[in-house]
Amino acid sequence: MTAKILLSVTLLSLSGFLHAQENGLYSYQDLSHLYYAKAKDSIRRAWTCPAAFKDKAAQKKYKEIWDQRTDQVIGAINDDDYVHDKEVYGYVDAIVSQIAEANQALVPEKPFLLIDRSPAVNAYAMGGNVLAINLGLITFAQSREELALAIAHEMSHNILRHCENVMLHLETYTFSRSRHQRYHESEADSLAVLLLKKSNLAFQASYFLHLDSSDMEYQQPLRHSLSAFFTAYHLPYDEGWSQRHSHGLPTKAYNFSDSSTLDDSLKTHPECIDRYNKNSSLTTANAMLTAMPANVQDKANKMLLWNLYSSVNLTPCLYRILLLKDRGNTDTWYDFMLSNIFAGLYYSDRMLNRFNAIGVMPREYISREYYSLQTMLEQMPRENLMQACKILQDEGFWKNMPLQESNLKAFVFALALDPDSSDKNKARAAHLFSTGNANSMYYEFAQNFERK
């Protein structure tokens, strides 16, 4: 019987959007280098290398590998790979608590949870009862139970000490934010199902098939043409900009064939179809599933998009926004981000760095529309790009923008359109923004320029 979804995932209403903006997204102090400043010392103390070998050379090598893992985790925290947004973290942490409390014999201590800002549909275990869940997975999951399976799977890796066992074989252990670990996947799947059942969380083997589409975010076609989006914002548009010329991106014909058989972050060994076949008999009959809350997924999506933008991955960021617009989303925060993207692209062009800011994707992972968009962003003349920035700076949606977004507008204007492009002027504008917005999520972005 087809699983029933109790709560449908719907777009936030305008009132819901305003409420979310009043509460704001995460603050600068929620970034991991600040929020987990004390936790770093706890991890180092808890991860003291045990004496595993009598042979001194082997023990020395083992300690080197052990300490490399510790340094990698601490380095990721220092680099702000993680964020502790109260709402998103609280939702995921509640699932972790439910599984841990129902399985105390296997999980005597609640795992240390991290929310990774990566857009990759992934989660990973680091050993030592530490696990991370990517924002990309939170936005991808269709139900609480599907997210719970990914969490239980990573908890199983820790329970079975897969990370530590790899190091015992004197193999370097490294976690990956974008690719799922390939250590004993079948064992972790089997234990994860048991953890879920003891936690009264429904299991659906079809989740493994859904994971098979996790690399197809940028292969989704747009129902509306690119010209329709540009016209809606009164932006300059020329069909010729999306046609490949003889310079810039590779001119060879792109083949947009099906890539669903390619490996991606969660297409692990065994492959998703094998995982489905091995576990299909364990599917919970007539399961009543709980859809992911719209407010949690919307907030995670905004955090993900902001991180893509501030990391200067502008085409992926823009295409995700166009996909939302294509589905009828009218949340003006995404208009605000669209304006930032064009300003960021024009700024990069002024700095002679437009091509890198575009972030070209391999043809195997993108749709025709995505290819047309990245081609257009490369070939759009500078004067038209500047014109687009000015038009978006004057759009009506700014009238309803909260204060910190309006303040960022002034800062972005100084970066992109101020005739004075000196580092001194950028630092001055960054300082002006930072002075009144030290708690803002956007403060991290301003710091990049204030330090110059």
C-alpha cells in the first residue's frame, strides 16, 4: 500500500514568511567556530588515542592517523563548515534523541550532532559518537522517517566502530561532506532498520530508490523559459547570450543524456537498487509518514542558498532559486537573493573573475536550461550586467525587506556599483554594515572585505 503523508509540504504563506524573517535565520554567533569553541577541547580530550599496538612503529602510525581525524574535525569546525540554527538543529536533534533513547543498550550516550552547511545530499559519521547531517539532505528528505533512516545509518557506523576499525588497519580515515562513506554499508543499513523499529519510526525501503535521484538537482528542467524570468524582473535579455560562441566555455556539443546511473554522494556500494532489494521485506506495512515541516525545509534551504552565494557558487544558487520560482514560490527573500547574485556576478566581472564566479558544472549533471543559464551568465555583456544590477536595486520588493537585508543592500551596492572599487572603500562599506549587524548571518560575508 502506498505510504500516506500526514502533512503535505507546502510553500510558506506571506504571513509565515514575515514571521520567519522577524525571527531571522541563524546569527553569526551560531557558526561553528564560535558556537562549538568549547566543544573542540572536549573532542580532543575524548579522542585520546588508545594503545592498540605493542609494536612501537605501528602504534606511532596509528596515532598519526587517529590525530589526523581529530585535526580534520577541529579544522572543519574552525572553518565554519557547521552551523547551529536553533530551529533546524532542534528538529534533527529530536530525531537523534528519539533513536538514542529507544536504543540505550547500543547508544548509551546521545551522539554529538553537527549540521553541515553543505548542499550535498549527504550525512556522515566521524566515529567517537559524532555525526553530521548536511543541509542538502534536510531539504531533500520527503519525510521525517526518511531523514531518520539517514541518521540511524550514520549512528550505526559509529555503533559498529567502522571509522575506528578502518584506522586499526592503519588506513587513513577521512570523512567527506559531499560523498557518503563506503565502509560496510550493508551492516549499517541492517542495524539502522533495527534502530528505527525499536524507536517506533517507520522504515520504507523505497527511501533507497529516492536517494538514487539525489544528484539530479540541476538536471530538473524549468517549465518556464529563461526569458520569462528575466522579463518578470524587467531585466535585459538576449537569446544570443545563451548560445555558445567560440570563446569561453568549451564549444563542443553538450550531450544531455540521462545520468541517473552515475555515482553520487549517496549512491554507495551496494548501489541504491541493491540496498532496496535487500531491505524491501522489512518495509513497515501501511506506514503513516510525517512530511518534513515546511518551515524547517524552507529555513534549511535559505541557509544552503546563502552559503552557496557567499562561497561564490552563483549559477547553482541562481538555478535553485529559478526552480523555486518555477513552482510558484513568491517569497521575497528569494528576490533579495536574486539581486545579490547579479550584483555578485557584476562585482566578479569588475575583479576579472566572472568565469570562476559562474561555477561551471559538468554537462553530465545539468539540464539544458542550466547550461543555457551558465552560458548566458558568461556571455552577458558587462554593460547589460550592470544594468541588471541597477534594475534589481530599485525593484519594489525592497519595500518589505527586513532591516538586515536592507542594510546588506547598501553594502552590496558599494561592492558592485560604487565607482570607487578600492580595497579601502570596500573595507569602509563592510565596516559600516558590520557596525549595526554584528549578530546577522550576513556579518560573515562582510568580514571577508573588512579584513582587507
